[in-house]
Amino acid sequence: MNNETVIWTIGGLDPSNGAGISRDLAVFQNLQQRGYSLCTAVTAQNHMGVSCVQPVKADVLNQQFQALLELSSPSVIKISMIADDAQATVIAHWLEKLRQQNPQLFVVYDPVLSASAGGQLSTLSGDAIAALCANCDLLCPNYHEAQALTESQKGGVELIHELNQKLDARAVVLKGGHSGCEAVEDLLWQHNRAGTFSVKASRLAVSKTHGTGCTFAAALSVFVAQNFELEDALYLAKCYVFEALQQAENNVRSAGNGPWHTLGLPGWPKHRQLDFAFSEQAGLPAELAAPFPSIDREKFRFYPVLDSIDWVRWALGQGVKTVQLRLKDASDEQQLRQHIRTAVKLGRRYDAQVFINDYWALAIEEGAYGVHLGQEDLASADLNAIAAAGLRLGLSTHSIVEIERACRVQPSYIALGHIFPTQTKDMPSQPQGLTKLGFYQQWLADRFPTVAIGGISLQRAKPVLAQGVSSIAVVTALTKASKPGEALQQFNGVVNEHFSQ
Ligand SMILES: Cc1ncc(COP(=O)(O)OP(=O)(O)O)c(N)n1
Ligand SMILES: Cc1ncsc1CCOP(=O)(O)O
Ligand SMILES: [Mg+2]
């Protein structure tokens, strides 16, 4: 994904390009992210070890900040190896200044203290590390670093608690590569969320692992800069590293060199279904034995979401072939059942795909064509009962993690939203925009039909469809149009033109 944000990476130079700032810049370039580097030390090292470290003078580091500021301001700063306390003081000074200019600045600190192949890289004091942690938004140590920082031998969530007691980080990603466990599990803790989020991948039998931690933190920083939520950024970074490690191993040209030294992961993103879970929320729904029944994709291309049976009757009468009955102020159960019953009948009469929002149990009882559910419904709805009754299922998603969670239940379609600001509903998440919509669509790689929703007007219909979605869903563009019949015809025109190309 391309955007105008800039990342600064602060760390040491590894001449073999496996780790450090040259590795970071390679990852940025690979992921089409603009980035600059500030060098804290010149090292002599390769994947077999470090032979010397020459810290740059604090004043030289200071001048690097000044030089870069003449070019641009960073939206993300990634910090890794800091050689000594004098450098930490310079960095703290600049972080404060840059945060004043940009309160949204996000700082990732990968506390590199020694090289994985052996060799001390830093003389940072405990106080300087604590000050840095308090100044960063995300701390991402590996097991060795977290244990050294806390002087404990604990692991997993307990180790994160130890870190929190000692250091004042706002969020922590504990990298599981050195945990010694069969599966590599990375844990994310955030100060404003209950519990932890974890992503697991099987341990790859690979040898070219020099710089894996740098690659991971660099990719994570890119995804943060590109506005992904932290859970998504972690998930994507792990997928990226997983793929990079496999590619390096298969690349004979990098034999003996430790790191992969051919840049580029052509075709990325390829979706990876890594295992993930939330510790204190409903995690993944149980995997269902069979996919939900499919929908007719041709009838699915334009999808009005309607708040009354009158609107449903009108739309179907106008020839619309997919609609949703979305009743939000129904208090009388009898009346609700009656509306759902009528919607089901109308759907049959017009040979249309009528989805019922929220009321999955009534939808089953009334023999509906399908139901549409949100993420929060996944924990409580009886998905097996919906599947057993033969209903189609549509699921809302707002992020990669939610998309992957939705994929596990093999729904009939996946909704991607909200794309633009909407007046119809208070949304807890930010509008996704077209670039992310395109990324989601690429990520899904046609595993399921998709529908984009949220703020889609007639003018926006064409660019939304150009992202490759199977359908567009609208509420107010139709129901608040001064002439709904004309609006419908115009939408049909745009949709038909798009799908006839
Ligand atoms: C097609 C389509 N996409 C998304 C939604 C939103 O559903 P949900 O998350 O369940 O939120 P509510 O609509 O219940 O507020 C939708 N209804 N239709
Ligand atoms: C129900 C819903 N879910 C995500 S956005 C949205 C509302 C879309 O309404 P509009 O098309 O008027 O923006
Ligand atoms: Mg709902």
C-alpha cells in the first residue's frame, strides 16, 4: 500500500544487511513505505556474530535528527539499538519535541541489547531503558530481552505483567520466537483493552534467521504507519515474516549468508491463515463442518439495506434482487415476526435474496433466505442452527483480524466497512477508505463474495467497485434520495457498466 507517511528508524548499521537500519529500510521499500534512518552505531557483524561496535557520538545523532527534520516529519519512529545513555538523552529530547508537533506520532521500541548471534550492542542503563519505555507507544521485546528487562524467568502473559510492573509501556508485543515452545506465539497487550491478543504460527525449520526480530518490528511499524489497528499490524507483520523466512530458505543465492538478501516478496500480500485468539473476548467461532450456502453473485451486485417493510416491498417491486431488512427500533415481538414473515414472502414472490439483520432465530423460524450478523453477534448466535436450517449468512468486518475470524465460519458473503463516513450508524472504528478496501479485497483473494458498505454515494460507487468488491450496499443514498426511483436507476447504470467490462 502506498501513502505519504514517513517512518524514521533509529538503530545500528549491520554491514551484512541482515539486521539494523539497512534491514529496516529494505522492509520499508519492500512494503512501499517511505522511510529514513538515523544511525546509532557502526557495527562489524554478520549472521555468525558481532566483532565490533563503534557508537556514533550523541552530537552526531542529534544532527541526524536535524537533517531529517528538514525533509519531513515522521508519523512513526522505530527505535532499536541505542548504544549508550547519551544517545538515549538525545532521543528523549527529540521524541518530546516531535510529539509536541504531532501528538499522533507513534513510537515503536524494539529494545535490542545484544545480537541474536551473540555480542553485546548496548551499554544502556536500566533507568535510560525505563525512560524510553515510558516514552514509547509500543514496546516489542523478544523473550530474552523481556526477561533481561524484568530480571525474571517467566514467560507468556505473566512476563508481560512483569514488564508492566517494571516499565510503563502503553502497549507490548512479546515476540515468541525464543520461547522454546513448539508454536511461535506473539502476544499483544494494550493498556486500554482487557486481556491479550495472540497470534500463533508453527515453528519453521529454517536456518536463515538473522534479523528476524528487526524485520518483524519494521513490518509492524509499516502497518501502523499505514493506519492498521495494532491487532492487524501484528497479524500482518507475522504473516510477512513467516513468508520472508520461507522465501529466504528456498533462495539458494542467500545460502551461507544468513539473512535473505534478495529484496521483495512478489505478490505480497498473500493471505496467511495464522491462528489467533483474544484472551478475554469470544475468540474464534467454532469451525463449521461445511460452508454456508452460496448466494447468486449476479443478483448480489447492488444491495440496499432498508429499515422498513415498505422500503423492502418498493425495492423488490423495482427489480432489486438483494435487499436486507434492518429493523433497529422494533420492540413488539409479534410485529417484528410479522415484518420478517412479510419480507420472506416478498423475497419468494420476487425471486430475490432477502437478508434479515440481527434476528437470526426469527429468521430461521420464518424460513428466511439469509441473515446478516455483526462481529459482536458471532459469540452469541447459534451459527450451527443457522447453517442447519440452510440459511445464507453475511458477516460484517472492519479489519483483517475480523476478516480472518469471519472466514473461519465460511459465510455466504463478507461485508467490508465502513468505507466512508456515514450518518446512518455510530461506528466505533475509523472509515477504511478506498486503499484499505482494495487491500482487504486483495487479501481475501476471492475466497468469499464481498460487499462494501458505509457512505457509498452514487459518485463513490464507481471507485468502490473498482477495488474488486462483488457488491455495494447503500442505505441513505437510496432512502434519503429526493427521487429514489431515479437514484436506483443511476446505481443500476453504474453497477451494470462495471460488471459488463
Ligand atoms: C451488508 C451489510 N454490511 C454491514 C452491516 C452492518 O451489520 P452489523 O455489524 O450487524 O451492524 P447493524 O447493521 O446491526 O447495525 C449490514 N447491516 N449490512
Ligand atoms: C449499517 C452499516 N454498517 C456499516 S456502515 C452502515 C450504514 C451505511 O449507511 P449509509 O449507506 O447511509 O452510509
Ligand atoms: Mg446487526
